[in-house]
Amino acid sequence: MAAIASGVGAVVGFFFLFFFAASPYGEAALVEHTFVVSQIKLNHLCNETLVTVVNGQLPGPAIEVTEGDSVVVHVINKSPHGVTIHWHGVKQLLNCWADGPVMVTQCPIQPNNNFTYRFDVVGQEGTLWWHAHVGCLRATVHGALIIRPRPGGSGSYPFPKPDKEIPIIIGEWWEISPVELEKGIAKGDFTDLPRSATINGKLGDLNNCSGVIEDNYILDVVRGKTYLLRMVNAALHSEYYFKIAGHTFTVVSADANYVKPYTTDTIVVAPGETVDAMFVADAPPGRYYMVLVNSKTIEGPVQTRGVVNYIPSKGSDDTPILAPEITGQDDATTSFYFHGNLTSLPHSLMRPVPRNVDEQLLVAIDTGYTCEEGDPTCGPVSRMNNISFQLPTTTSLLQAHYYHNMSSSIREFPGRIPPGTVFNKGRTLKATSVRRVRYNTTVEIVFQGPPDGIVYSNPMHLHGHDFFVLAQGLGKYDATKDVQTYNLVDPPVRNTALVPISGWTAIRFVANNPGVWFLHCHFEKHVSSGMGMVLIVENGPTLETTLPPPPTDFPSCDDQSGGVAYE
Ligand code: C2O
């Protein structure tokens, strides 16, 4: 499904992959890839744009595993940027070293250097993904990570086996370079926008320049067959609504956790989220648009479309293509209900919801200023409990934690909304903020978005753990009243919690994975301007609950000359 970019051969002639298929006895296999990161030129909308990609492909190669497999990815950095790769949603139990967020767990892999990521994929099935975790590089450095059930393990899908599985990678086409974009965001300039959304790298026929129409992503289907769409929102900027004219979906999984079959005509995916949805090609043979448009936002539409094409085709190429009706820029409701309606499916991989909470954090997520309001010398920053997160610059937090040399400038992240906080007002502190929790602490976090005025949802992503999404609501969280609405029976399990516009979301998890884990909004403009914090989970009492030492080839922090795009 990945389009091979033009001009690849010259740049990257070199891409290999060994895939040892699982044995009939269901033994774990080793899945090995080599990711060559390099720059290529792509031509869209009358412009040649230099983009950083893996193996010359956009989206990058999909990693396909069976639950329980071990993954080895050799990253060879032939790009001029410092690079890291994050395996989004992989729990990385006792393996924080392989998690990837720059300066949180590791220093970047410098240009002309290599690093090999090694991790196991255990107790998770469905669709996850991988992406660069340095500045805005993930705009084009991303791909799917598909986990299928293990024969002899859970064995099979808890839904009818689809005839075909189709990755749908949602991206965005930016003409501004990721480094320039990052610099703008750091200065508080949030005005840059993508030129288009993309489906599997295609900009689609809503875009043309000087009469040259951009290619559509085309999905050929056969009448009566069932398709499993594995959707990933890899975009920097927007939450998206997805629809196919004349068809409905059954959602079966989100963030690689099964959900009770949920029928809908619109799929909603925020940045960082994944959704697996089935559809049956049961419409009269013909051609149907699949449409992707951003959900409620202050900016104009960012959209794209592709085509579902019944084969053998009926009629000629000029048969009209049916378009679906779709809401977008004014619609926050569809997203609210889509997220709120998902419930988990009872399954052998499910854990019970912990009833007792050891530590509850109440976290305001919003934007503010580092100087007095109205002072023209400082632009807005994003923040959590009034702290705008700063990455360290010399050593990663994981290394500092492991070797017991945490800088004294690191702040304790407050567990309460600072008193007197008025949303979007008040002095903001810029700091590297961390919160330590003991091994096996049950943590509940209530994320509180600005109660009104701001038209952004916030997809909050936690590394190293999945969590239960217990409830969401509009307005201001009211502990006594809102606890009554918690779903403690079958809440969805996710790695990204969408906090609705003008509302709140409550999550709960057991901090059972020692290490240093980033928690941040997956909108790039938010994370790059400070909407993040770090959770440090301490070691447990035994060797089996203690983070092992780093791999011997762990990237050095001595040479930061290749530049980190987050400066
Ligand atoms: Cu998908 Cu911190 O990342």
C-alpha cells in the first residue's frame, strides 16, 4: 500500500527485511527490519519538496508481527537530522530504553550513525504505529505496526475474519520544512498549516495546481467481500472524520485494544489514535469517495479524499463518483459521541479495572504566556498545570534517572491545578517537569481542558502503558458528580485519550512499568510548545520489576552537533 516515492532508487537502493513467519506451533518469531532514514524530493502542488522518509517510502514500511514476536529494527540515519523512532503504543515492559522520545529516553541518532531498537510485542493485538520522535520529523517519518493474534495464544480475531486488511495511514502534506515549522511553534507562531491531508501518502483530487490534479488513493473492492481498515492518524495537525459514501463501518478495535462492535457511518481519529474498522462492499457496483476532513477547529478545512472502486468495474472511467455528506469544521459532537460510545470487548488480554486509586492527578491543559499578558515580547506556549514542558538539552531524562544524576533544575510536576488558575491566563513556568510514582501505583488522571472559548480537543498520549478511559464530559470536572459517570465495567483501553473541546477526560492505569515515560498532547503544535510532562515509574522490589541497564550501543549524548530539530 505504501507508494514508492519517485527518485528513491538513487537515494536508497537498499531495503531489506527478514520475516520469519510464526511456526505452526505458534512460537514467537524474530521480525527484523532495516530503516534507512534519508531525504528525498517529492513533487506536489507545483513544488518540489525535500522530505525525510524511511526506505524511500511515504508512508514508511509497515511492520507486521504476531503477538509475542520480537522486533529488531536497525535504524541507519542518512539524513541531516538527529533522529529517534518511537513505537507508539508498544508497552515496552522493562524496556524503556527502546521507547524513543528524544531527550526523554535517548539522545538522537546523529547523521551517519546507527542504532538498533529491540523490543517484544506482548499482550497487545491490533494496529499500532511507529514514528520519529524528534521535533516535527514525524510528519513524514511514520508507518504502521500491525499485530495479529497468535495461533495457540488468543488464536484469532474476536470478529469475523476479513477477506482483506488495508492500512489507511492519515497524514498531512506540509510545504514548510519540519525544522522551520518547529522554530515557528517554539516562538509561539501557530499559524502554519498543512496544504492538504493525505491518505496513504496521496493528496487526492481536491488538490490541483495549474490543472495538474493530485492522485487519489484508490481501494479496489469486490462486491460481497469484507475489508478491515487499519487506520492510523499520523498527522501533526488535525483530528479527522472519515466516511465512505454508501457504506457503514463496524469498529472492532482502537489503539490495539478490542472494542465491542460499534456501527457508525463516520470514523473519528485524532492524532496518535488508531481505529480498526470493518466494512462490507455491499453497495451497487460503482465508485465511491472516501472523505477525510478535520473535525471542529478554528482554522479552515484540511481535507482529502480517495476512491473505493468496485472491480470488475462497471461502466467507463467517467461514471460519476458518489460523495458522502460529511460535517467538519463546525462539528465537535460527532467526535464526542464516537469516543464516548466505545466500550471494551471482554477478551483474554483484558485486565480488570482497578477499583482503588492511589494517586489522583488533576491536570489543566491549556495555553498561556511566560510574561504578562499583552507583552508583545513573548508568544503563547502550551502547558500542563501552568508548566510549559522543556526537553533537557544534554542528557536524556532516562539516563539521568538511571545513573542518579537528575539536574537540580528539574521541577516536580504538581498534581493539582495551581490555585487561582484562570485558563489561558497567568504566568507560565518553562521547566522540565517530572512526577515520580512508586511501582504498581494505581494512577488516575483527570485532564481538564479550557471550559470554553478554545476550539481544540487534546489527544493526550501516555508512553509505556495503556489506560482505561473511564469517562469524559463537557465543562468543568466536578469530582463528586462526575465520578458517578465512570464506566468501571467495560471502559475502552487506549494509549491516547481525547479530551473533548471545552471538557475533561478521566483515565486510570497501574504504573507497573519502571522507567521514564512521556505524557503529552499528540497535536504537534501543543507538544512542541510545552503540553507535556514526564512520569517516572520507580523500580519494584525484585529483579523482575527493575529496569535493566541500557543496550551497549545506546546513542551517545556527547555529540549533539547533528542538531535536534526541537531547539
Ligand atoms: Cu506517538 Cu510521544 O508519541
